[in-house]
Amino acid sequence: MLQQASLTGLVRMILIILLIYYGVKILSRLFGPLLLKYIAKKAEQKFGAQFGQFQQRPHEKNVKKEGEVTIDKMPNMKTSNKDVGEYVDYEEID
């Protein structure tokens, strides 16, 4: 058995949808800035902690005695490849 929607039920449903829409809109204007401040504060704390860890490592490495020498980069080792072939010197003829 199918039931038909009454006009009052339709109007009631539309009013409920509008009430929810405007309620969310008003609440977002009231609590939106507070929520954004909270999110920004948490992000700042997280990035600050990561930056602090990044800054502490170089200071620990830079504690050296005077005159101590450290090499951070290994020099490029040139390897000769003898399988390339024989070098032939040539002259250009005019």
C-alpha cells in the first residue's frame, strides 16, 4: 500500500531543512573563528616542535674542539674505464 505525501508533511520537511541549514550557518559564524584559532595553534606547536628538533641537531654536531678538522663530503673518486677503446689522435685536413 503506497502512502501519498501530504502538503503539511512537505512544508514541515522544507522548514526542518531550512532550520538546520540556517542553524549550521549561524553556529559556524559563531564558532568558526574559535575553531580556526585552535587548529592554527596546534599546527604552530607541531611545526615549532619539528623546527626545534631540526635546530638542535646541528648545534650538537658543531661542538668541536679548536683545531679539529672534519670532512662532511667524500671526494668523487674518478674511475677510469679501460673498456672504452683506443684513443686516436687525428689532424684536420684542409
